[in-house]
Amino acid sequence: MMNAIRVATFGAPEVLSVVSTALPVPKVGEVLVKVGAVGVNPVETYIRAGTYARLPVLPYTPGNDLAGTVIATGSDVSGVSVGDRVYSSMSISGAYADHALCGAQHLHPLPERVSFAQGAAVGVPYATAWHAVVNRARSVAGETILVHGASGGVGIAAVQIARSRGLHVIGTAGTEAGMAMVKDQGAHEVFNHTVEGYEDQIIDATQGKGVDVIVEMLGNVNLDKDLDMVAPQGRIVIVGNRGRIEIDPRKIMSKEAIVTGLALMNVPQNDMKAIHAGICAGLESGVFNPVIAKEYSLSEAPQAHEHVMKSGAMGKIVLIP
């Protein structure tokens, strides 16, 4: 038997309930992982509330990001063996549990230097950040990038990835502690996005040119400001959004800027394989180091869902089964 979070009806965080259920048996191409830690992502709160574009069939166990140890494999599995330390970017049975069934193709090696809690912070955040910085923005070494909201899981990953690829990194955060952490993660300059006029400070930091790339974590609040800060022919990648915003399209026209978005569900499998190959290399070399904000027990999943939606992020929220 195993413990897992089960959602029987869409609603408030309280619908996240712990149940005891049978241990799944891996089938062809599947792997059973003993979960050491689970990553909590904002998208999982939208799904739980029933407001996301794609909803699972009820009842379901949330989550895709996890790290742990392989304890069993089905037939026709290669590249993964019992005893391997792994992190997952997708789970068949759901990650909010002490055991999880995953497709072998969605498991990636977790170096000994990376804890299970850190490994659970990799899947969605680092893949999102890599796809934003490398694929969607098509950033190149020597350019200036603004990570607009850099103290959360995706933001920290974006800072580390951009810095490792030779970009000049500017980050923002909403607290002094958050700013210090972003600086520690490799940002060259950090600004407080709660201070009036911080946009002018960022433009001044680029000698008036503007930033070449913006990775935007809250488009409904910041997109109009981004259009002021982006350089001519610059690119804005919207990673997060929680509502609507009014903008002046002439700002896009006059700068010939590109505003784009991303959703990992649209990334082809071969491209996702390349993304995780880059991430694994960074984890192994020590260039990428996930930061954990707080650990919750499995039964505290409702509190974790409340926490992940609060402002002032300081790293990744994880569950420890």
C-alpha cells in the first residue's frame, strides 16, 4: 500500500486529501519510483480549482515533478535501472504520493550532489526556464536579459541558465531578502519591483538601450512595463499570467518587439529531451542549484498550495512524503 493525495472534486485547497491506495505495478515502458520529494507548481493550483484549460478526469492525484529512487521497472525499459536516483518531468499516476509511476522517457538522472528536495524543484521550473531563455527568446551570449520576478522556482532557474550561457542578467524581487538571494544565484544587478520607478532604474542600467530579453512571470501586471523596458527588436517571453491587461500595441510596433508565450505541454518530445540533457549537464557540473523555500509533509499539501500562490517567493515549495 501507499499514501497519495487524491482530489475527488475541483475546489479549494482543502480538496487535497491523503488516501491509502494500492501500490501500482509498472507495465511496459513504465517505472515505479519511491518518492523522496515532490515539487509544487502554481499550475497545479489552477487544475485543482478547476480553472485550467486542460483538466484531468476525477478523481486524480496531482503533480508531475518528483525526485526519488527507482524500485521497479516494467518490460521494455532501457536507460533506467532499479536503484537509480532520478527526477521526473511527468508522472503517470501523479507525483503527490510516496510512490509514483512514471514513463521511463520522463525520468532523468539525479546527481548525488543534488538532494531529493532539490531534484523535485527541477522538472517544470528548469524546463520552463530553459525553454523560455534558450528556445523562445533565442537569447545569445552578450545580450542583456531581465528576469521579471526572479526569486521563485522558475525565476531562479532562469537566472542560473542565463548566467551560464553568457548573458548579462538583471533580476527583480519584491523584498530585500529576495533581492539578496537573486544576486547570490548569479544576477549581475537586482531591483525591487515594488519600488515606484524601478523600470527607469533598469533602463538606466542598460545606458538607455533597454533589455534584449525579458522573461515575464506575471504578464497581467507587468506586460505594459515590459514594453517600455524592452530594447528595439527585443523579445518578451510570458511565462506566467493570472488575468487580463490593457497594452498599447504601438509600443510593440515602434520597437519591432516580439511578445511570445510558452506552455510545456506544446514542446515536442525530442525538444524536451534536449532541454533535459542541458539541465542534467548543469546539475552534474554544479552550475544549476535549485533553491528550496519550504518543505511540507504530504498531509500539508493544502498549505503548500496556499503558499505557492503568495507573493514574495524565495525558492521552490516541495512536499516530503
